Amino acid sequence: MISVRRMPDDSVRTGDGPGPVVAEAGTAEIPVLARFHRLMFEEIWENRGYPVTEGNMRAVEEQYIRKLREGFSDGSCRAWVVKQDGRIVSGGAVSIATYVPVPFDPSSRIGFVHSIYTEKDERHKGHAGRIVRAATAFCKSAGIHRVYLFASTDGKPVYEKEGFAPVENTMLAVLR
């Protein structure tokens, strides 16, 4: 039996003023989001002892730029950034996909949160949680009831705090 937990109903603060501000990203923020996506994978791979090559990471960044452009254009992807004193310090996105209906959610639309990253000097200030709350609030407003993500070891506590729970029956095959 899957344990279904309600997501927190915390609101996302937007607008100008002191302190961190969450803003929906547009095409102008794509280069920053792509850099964050790359940095996220570089850190994860280095922490796991996997080889990180410039060519591979450049390809990841370039493909993510394409993915965001297409997703922003067709509405299948939304992204947010956190600005602190006018500087983008954190970002992340959600992609909307179709999947199979399940007994607790007969809809076939799901959200997939991805590419959550915070600059090293801004970590442990709640920025990743702000991005996750923005993404889940968007999903809720769009009538999407299931939201998935892959969690790094460092990210797991953040996502658990935001209402996510591990799913034990998930597996992955990387086909080459």
C-alpha cells in the first residue's frame, strides 16, 4: 500500500521587497536554470565518484536548454527561481507528463519536479523548499494530484519536509 501524504499548503511569497523572492522563470532565465542543472549533476556525480567530463556536462546543459525552450513554449514545463538581493540563487522546474491512472488518482497527468539547485553560499536557507512549494502549488492549481521526483542524498530531507515520501517499488533501466 502506498502511503499518500498531503502536501503542505504553505504559500509561496512573490513580489519585491527584502528577503528571498520566488518568481516564475521565463526564457531569460533559461541559461541560469541550465547552468544550475549542470552544476547539480556535477555535484551528484562527483559525490558518487562517477567521472565528470566537460563534454558530457556541456551536452547535458545544451540539451536542458532545448528541453526548457520546448517545454516553456508548449506548456509542458514550468520553472521558478529564487532571487536574493536581485541575484538568482536557486531554481527548479516541473514537467507535466501523462502516465497511467492509479486507484488513488484516476487522472493520467502527473508532475515531475526536477533540477532543483541552490548556489552553495545560499544553501540551508529554505530556497529549495520555496521552489518545491511553487512547483507543487502550480500542479495543485492545474488539477495534478501526483508529483514525482528523483532525490539526491542531500535533497531527500528537503523533499520529505515538503511532503514527499519514498516509493519502494520504483526501478530504473538505462538503455544504451
